[in-house]
Amino acid sequence: MSAMAFAVDDDGWVRGARVLPSPNVEARPVGAIPTLIVIHNISLPPGEFGGGAIADLFLNRLDCDAHPYFDAHLRGLRVSSHFVICRDGALEQFVSCNERAWHAGVSSFFGRERCNDFSIGIELEGTDVRPFEDAQYAALGALVGALVARYPIEALAGHSDIAPGRKTDPGPHFDWVRAQSAAALDDRYFPYQRP
């Protein structure tokens, strides 16, 4: 997948993504613009790939009686992310980049609280215990390139970087060097990955 595969329109939607608008969204605070990209991982049920459970969660239509994990951990939960990159590299978009998704929760980026206000969330279908796929790195690189071209992005971080002790994703199998190479970004965009 080339960097030309994705482009962000004026309304914050990415051409080339499957669009599934989530109701779990709100306006960013006045004057807030995306300057941070937060990388996550997600699989539902945990460790299982494919199916529609991730989309169903972000669209508030997950059947919480379908799996014990859903019942124990997700019933009543209202969350969203801007993007999901599936195992095969397919890109889904749930929230416009111009709006605030509910992906980071309680978080801080070098002392700046409420990261949802100024970040774009990208979920990779995966877990902390398995490597990600080549197609996911290719899609991630293309997407990040499009976002950096459209917004004044200053940094990329893992969910674990902005919510340490509370979150572990994208996990030890996420290859930050490979992600940096795929997006063709210099070291300044990766403050948590460099000494």
C-alpha cells in the first residue's frame, strides 16, 4: 500500500477507509486541533481476530450476551476510536479526525492532560502477545503519512505511554522502528521511543 492510498478531506474523513460513524463522539474543545497520534491494540474477544465485534463495540451494538468477556468487561461501555486497522490492512474509520473520539481515557502527554482533546486514535487489531502483520504496518504508514500531511502532528505515542500503569497497548510486539520507517518520519515524532 503506497502513501498515496489515503487522503484526509476537509471534514476529517479519510478517502480509502470504510466509514462507520460512531455515536461516541463529541466536538473537540474550542481551538483544539490534532497534534498527537495514539497507537492502540484491540481484539474482541481478546486474542481472537476477524468478525465484527470491534466495530459493534464502537457502534454501541455489541451483543454482550455473546461472550463472557463482553458481559464482564464491556456491558454499558461507550468508547470509540478514529481508526481501526484490521489484520489484513483494511482501514475502518469511526470518527472524523476533526472530532473527539473516546479512545484514550485518563491520560497525559508530557503533562498535558485529556489526550482525547488533541489526539487521533488508531487501533491495530492485535494483542500484547502476538506480532502485527506486514499489511498493518503498510496501512499504518500510509495513514500516518496522510494525517501528518493534513494536521500539525507533533508526535506518536502508545496508549501505554500516555496512560502508564493503566494501559499496556500497543504492547511489546509493536515495532516502533518499523512503524517509523513505514511512515517516513524522523525521530522527533517519537519522544517516548528515544532516550
